[in-house]
Amino acid sequence: MEFGYRQSWRLRPGPDRDALIGSKASTRSNDQMGRRLASTLIAVSLGEGDFITRLHEPFPWMTFFSNEPQRKFADEVVEVARGCAFVGHFGRLSITISAWEASATALAEGFRSNGSDLQYLDEPIIVQ
């Protein structure tokens, strides 16, 4: 069974073609990393004890989160991994875990997730 419309086309050499090739390579790289991460999640899920605690081994940066964000991370990566497995593309899993790791890095560097360290302006200012 075939869905949709298929069209044959070819890009001419040039910057648009180079950008598309680069984009495909990046997508392929994200998908490969996502597949490795999905394999890691499967291995972690098969271990003994608490799943969230077992996630600390492959993702040690999780310790910068309190208990509730750790639970949210575990729930989200399992949900995203299931979705990725269903469609057969795992790039989104790689992106999701990278975003969580960036948040953990920000916390490690002293940024607060609740906004308590932000200063709000009464008037807008122009930044040059």
C-alpha cells in the first residue's frame, strides 16, 4: 500500500543542495544517536530497583534535578522513545535528552529554574 503522491525531482548543484545534504546528514546523525539512547533506556529498564535511580548511571547530570524533575525526565523520555519506536525515527529522543541535559547544565552553573534570580524591567530598554 502506498500513501500520498510521489514525485521525481533532482536538485541542481549549489547552496540549496548543499544545505539539504547537510540537513539530511544532521537528521541521520540525530537518528543514530537516538537509537543508541533508546538502547540505553531499554538496558536501564531491564535492571533491578528503581528506574529513576538506574537512569543516573547513563545520565549522571540528572542529579542536578530535584526528585520531581527527575520523575518528569523519566516519564518524558519513555514517552518519546515509545513514539520514536512507533514511527521508526529516533532523532526526537536525542533532541529531548539533549534539552534535559542542557537544563541540568544550567542548574549546575547556578541558574534557577523557578525564575527567582531574574530581574524584571519596568520599562523596555534598547540593546545594541
